[in-house]
Amino acid sequence: MCGIVGAVAQRNVVPILLEGLQRLEYRGYDSAGLVVIQDGQLQRERSTGRVADLRLKTTDTHGTLGIAHTRWATHGVPSERNAHPHLSNNLIGVVHNGIIENYESLRNRLSAAGYVFTSDTDTEVIVHLIHSHYKNGTCLLDATRASLTELIGAYALGVIALDNPDQLICARRGSPLLMGVGVGEHFIASDVSALLPVTNRVIYLEEGDVAEINRDSYRIFDVSGTELTRPVQVSKISNESVSLGNYRHYMQKEIHEQPQAIADTLESVCNSTSIIPGVFGAEAAAVFSDINSILILACGTSYHAGLVARYWLEEIAGIPCTVEIASEYRYRTSVPNPKALVVVLSQSGETADTQAALNFAMSMGHIHTLAICNVAESALVRLAKLRFLTRAGPEIGVASTKAFTTQLVALFLLTLVLAKQRGRLTEEKERQHLHDLRHLPAASQKVLDMEPLIAKLAEQFANKQHALFLGRGMHYPIALEGALKLKEISYIHAEAYPAGELKHGPLALVDKDMPVISVAPNDVLLEKLKSNLHEVRARGGELFVFADAGTHICEEDGVHIIQMPEHAGYLSPILHTIPLQLLAYYVALQKGTDVDKPRNLAKSVTVE
Ligand code: AGP
């Protein structure tokens, strides 16, 4: 979602702002803009195209103080007039990520006071509000702080004033923002990847923080105006880990990074023959011994990971588990169980709905909380009592891939810990599960070797309008994930069903134009699945079956078998995910879509 970059330096900051915006492109956006102080005026450029278009417009733009933005439209269509930065009276410039909920009343009040609005955005009220305080002689920091007290909603902000050419003000509440510390220069950004070319020394701002940043110094304050000290951290994210290398797209790179990401996530258990609760945090043993059920909250792909985990947790650990879409849970009147472990799953740790769901659970009396997340400094990680960090590394492609498979690894570890604690894991079984986990990187590499085969297969989907994905048991969520990947990046309408549900409705859709993709592991439900596949074939549906060895499903006219290298038992959902990711990727290539930045989507959904 919206990306912010800002800089105050001795050198021209325009190239820094543009490079930063380019690095935030993955978050999703529909327009971009920047403003700098140049020749005694606020020089603003905006564009509805890509950052590359903005770059073309700014060849003559320069300045030592500036803020820049990629916008993902919420209030007002994607257009140049709605793109940020927004200005007030050619004196104040603001970039904003988040949503101001009381913008209508503020807009009415400011209009009545004579402010002329030139956009349809909620953000424009912020810039005029700051101006209304600033024009009375209040300093920029205090004018911003006074304005913040009037805002209801979420924001990350960058603010500059024409007559204050060495100062940048920033603030955050509900949307991510960090500061970059350089030598004689300072920066702000929505995430660290934007700043890696200039610094890896960062300060993660906390909720409610407001900062006054100059070239050589900065001061951070909390909501009440008390000055704070926040630690400067050296980011472990390397410039290399966010560069594309020889891959054509980040999604392709990230699919291929899965063996390493899984191995890294397993680091805590790589040399052991047993697993301990401590991998989920120092307090985990005490928390786990006090729980009697699991409640998983997540969105999108992370929700699918939760659905797989329910099968593991109930079957292996014998603990009741429910999985809820975070955006629904937060508004549902549910019955809290204080003995439940609330597990929030998120790649980014910034998803607004998942954060709100966790806050809501806590407000209802849930005290046992665990975040499984890929971003150490994220809001969710800070909020939850226990945490497990997946080690997928930065995920840039909007379509989540390695974050999903590493979440599954983390959830399997959780299952083992709880199974052990509940006396349901013999030493021998524990050793076997750990052995299977350690084999996963090699097993997933073998699946990746199927890439040329799947690239060829994808040609058959390029002209399809719809697709149906089938799975059973713990592979049903994998069918859901396969369908989500396909629709996200190829824009083909795809639906997923548990195969046994076909005859209760969706079978009516099946004809020769409806490809049916089935996940066919060699498990206890195989024979049932085969019957469901016959039902499809009998209606003329063309089948594409990702089958484990030993399934004895035969290739015939209208039935394409894609042989999986091996069956991984409980871990099979992880391996079966990979060919579906590749399929979606290659279908998208066939269709020529913008794979890493699919239309209308954002990587971090930081608004509701
Ligand atoms: C996945 O491909 C999606 N882009 C999306 O569903 C994503 O998983 C969802 O927005 C949740 O994000 P999170 O894991 O960062 O919370």
C-alpha cells in the first residue's frame, strides 16, 4: 500500500527519493509524486504512471529537502490531482499513508475557514490542518502535533514547509514508518528496503511517535510531547536480498528461494533430535501449558496457512483449532476463551485487519498470543506475547510465495511442540518428524526442477476465462492457495473447492472450457478424490492432476498427470504448493500481466 520516502541532506535528494520509491513499488500503487524545495518554492511533480514516468518528469528537479510517495487509491480515483504530495498555500507539503476517518467533518470545517480543496483525498485535510496551525506562528513540529490530535484514523506522515528548508517532520500511528540515519543526512521511509542504498542504520518509530529531523540531528517525541530515545538498529536486510539478480520477476526469484527460506526457518531445530517450546519465546512453555485450544487469525495467503495448520494441530497435537479471517473476526461477536492461544499469521506483520483482530482478541480478554511473522520489527510482532520469526527474507512480489511455505514450517513446529507437551508425540515420532522437516529443502528443490514442465503446461491456460481447483483434507487449503495465486497475477477467475463438495453445486460449471486442477497426494483420501475426478471427466472437464507417485491415476485423453517427485506425508501441502505457484507464474507470463505488481493489489494492506 502507499509508500513514503523523505530526505534532508546536503546533496540533491531527488535521486534518493526516486530510488526509494522504486524500491517501494512492490507495495502496490497507482500514482506517484514528490515535492522538494527548489529555488525558493515548493516544486512538486506527480504522475499516474509508474515511478519511471515520474523520473522522466523530474529530470530538472533538485533540492536538499524533499518527500515522495506512491499512492494506492482509497479516497478518490487514481489521478494526478489525487496523487501525493498534497500542498497547502504553497507553504506546506504532506505525504500520507493510512486513512483519516473523520476527514469529512474536518474538510467541511476547513472549507468554511477558506481552504480550497483540489483533490478528493482524505489526506488533503491534514496538510490544510497543519497550515492552519503553522500560519499562526507555531513551529512545524507543534503545528503537526496539534493537527494529529484532531485526526481519527491511521497515518504515517512526512511534512515539510517552504520556509523551513532544513527540516522534515514525520509521525506514525497505525501505518509503518522508520527513520534512516546517515552521516550529515537523515531519511524516512515506509520500509527499510527503500533506504538501503543510502543507509542501513534505522530507527523503527513506535505508535504515536512524532519526529523532528534535521540534517545533523533528530528528536523523537511521544504523543504527550515527552522526548524519547529510540534505538538505532543496523538492518540485517542486505541490498542484495532485495535485488532481482538474474530472475525475470521477484515472484520467480522468491519461488526459487523456498528451499533456502525453509532451511533458514528450520535453523532453530537443525541440529537437534527434539524440539522445545523455547523456539516460540522464553514464556512459551508456561503459556502452552495453560491453553486448551487454538484460534488462528489471518488474511489471504496467511489465512490459507492457518487452514492447513488446523488439520495438523487437531490430528497430531489433539488440540481444538479454529481459523478465522481477521477482517471478519474483528467485527463478530464471539465467545472469548481465555485459555485459547491466539495465533496471528502475517508475512508483513503490518496488515491492518490482522492487527485489529489481535487487538480485538486482547480487548476481549485473550492473554495468550503468538505472532508468526516474517518481519521482526513489525507491529504484530511487537504486540503479541510470543513470537516466531519465519526466515523467508524480504518478499517483494505481491503474490506471497516463500512467506507461505515458511509459515507452514513454523506452524508444523508449533504442532510438534504442542503434541509433545500434550503427551502425543513419542520420541521416535518426534525424530521422524524432525527428519522429514530437514528433508524439506531438498524435497522442495526437486519440485522446483519441474519448472520447465509447468512452463509448458501453462500455455494451455492462457486463453481460459475460468479454472477450478480441487483438493481434499489438508490439501483443500492448497487448492485455495493455488486459485488465489492464479487469480491474483493472471486475472483468470479461479475457484477452489474441497473435491467432495463438487456435486453439491460447482459440478454445474464443468464443461470442456473449464480446466480443473487437482492436488492429488498419495494419502487416505486418494480413492475418494479419484471418484470426484471421474465425476469431472464424465462431464467433459479437462483435468490437470498434480499426482504423487503411487496414485495410479492414468494419463488419458483429457487427463494430464503432472508427476510429483515424492510424497511428504504430513508435509505434503508444502510441496504441493510449489507447482501451483509456478503454474500461476507461467500463466501470468503467457498473459503478459505485471506479475510482481498485479493491478489493484498492494503488498502490505495497511488500511482496512
Ligand atoms: C497473497 O498472495 C496476497 N497478496 C495476500 O492475500 C496476503 O497474503 C494478505 O494480504 C495478508 O498479508 P500478510 O501475510 O502480510 O498479513
